[in-house]
Amino acid sequence: MSRAVSGLSALGLLFLGSLFVGATPLVPADLMSQEAWELIWDSRLPRAFAVILSGASLAIAGQIMQLIARNRFVEPMTAGTGQSAMLGLLMVSVFLPSAVIGIKMALSALAALVGSIGFFMIIRRLPPEETLLVPLVGIVYGGVIGSAAVYFGFQLDMLQYISIWLTGEFSGTMRGRYELLWIAGAAAGLSYLVADQFSILGLGESVSLNLGLNYRQVVLSGLVVISIVTGLTVVTVGAIPFVGLVVPNLVSRIAGDNLRRSLPLTAMAGAGLVLAADIFARLVVHPFEVPVATVIGIIGAAVFLWMLYGREPHVS
């Protein structure tokens, strides 16, 4: 309980701080003007909500993927799911250019689901004792899909869209342009209802079946959550790597692998990490900003290297 209260307090402070940071900085005295409130309502609040929803959802999706794969070194954006969502979005933009955003979202999530299934089909053939083979295969698998997307984007003169989808950032987030992320947040939040079943998945297929769990159904529901979160994040703000990798690992070292206990902490930590990175991205070269994916990438790479030299990364 104390960790949750501390996490909520820190997240609340970051949330309030993000409302006053930007190309046009605000101070409390500015809240007396109508222009300041319009800026907060139309831009700062939507951006803060988008950052929190993206960070929390990606962290939860990463934790679910790690439990399904029984490997601490995997996450959607580095295991082919994010690249598949990007490829699906590219195909929709080519063949259904006038499709509404809901159709683009659905087809991108479907492509992410297909990519996730392909990844898990590949790693099932890997020897379980070779822990690092799984993330290496995921990186190669995602690289192949990403290369296919870049190739088609080059052929169709759409490389500019690829670069946008590859680099997650929130500078264009405004009211009316981020609301799809609430669906991603809802999908991630609903996973709490079956958190105990996801925890059992971490024990392996044979143990799960012996305990009476409908293994395939639970795995499919987890993949659906992962695909919806990844697809909507790529469609709305672009790919943000490492959130689903580093946050679940750090939380599991504190709260263990009981998903019902650790899931709220994972959501708060993911939201806090991306929110802090977004604030730093707006301040480091003020009044300009760098993509939040760049900041997260630096942090994630450092933590990933630390994890490689840490304890055994199997899900217990």
C-alpha cells in the first residue's frame, strides 16, 4: 500500500509539472488568464493523458508478454509486434487511404496480433535453457519485418511515414488526436481481471494445464491485449521502445511475479517513466524538444545492459 501511495504521489507531481512545461512555459500566475487555460485544455492535458496511457499500457503489455514467453528480455517493440503494427498501418495507408482511424487502428492491431503469434511460434522451438536466444530471435524477427516495411515504404515513396511511426513522440498530441489511447488503456486495465491466470502462465504450459487453466485461451487473450496496446500506440504516437522491457523487470524485483499485486505498480512505473522522459525531452533543448523515444531508448539500453549482468532472467 505504501508503495502504491508513493507511486501515485510521484505520478501526480509529474503530471502537474508536465502541464507547465513546453515551448511556452507557464507559471502558476498565468492560470489567471483564459489563454493559459485554453493551452492547458487543448494541448497540455491531452498530452499528459496520452503520455500516461502510453506508458502504463506498454508496461503492462510487456509484463504480459514476458509471462507468456517466460523470458524477462522480451517486449512488444523489440519482438516484432511493433514492427508488424507498423507494416499493417503502412498497408492500410496504401490500399485503404480514405479509411477512418478506427479501421486503421483495427487492422494495425490485427497485424500486430499476427506478428506476435509468429514470434511465439518461432520461440517455441528454442531450447528453454538458452535464455538470451529468445530476445536475439525477437530482435532479428522484428528487424526483418521492419526492413520489409522500410522496403515497401521506399517503393511507395512513404518513408516519411515510416520514420514517424518508428519514433514515438508527443509533440503533435492535442485534444481530438489522442483519444484512441483510452482504448489501449482500457484493454491493459481489463487484463487485471485475469491477472491470476496470467501469473499461472509464467509457470509454463504443462503446469498451467495441470492446474486446470485453459492455456491457449489465456495466451490468446494476452496476445490480444498486447496487439491492441501496440497497434494503438503506433497509430497514435509512434513506437516507444524498452518501456515494456525495463519497467516489468524493475517492478518484479520489488513486488515479485504475482501479477495481481504487481500490475498496478507496473502501470504507475510505466506512466511515470514515460512522463519523466517527456518532460526531460521538452527541457533538454528548450524551446525545442527531442522525441521521447530517443530519451527512453538511452535509458532502456542502459538498463538492459545492467539486466544482462544481473540475476537469472527466467520467470519463476
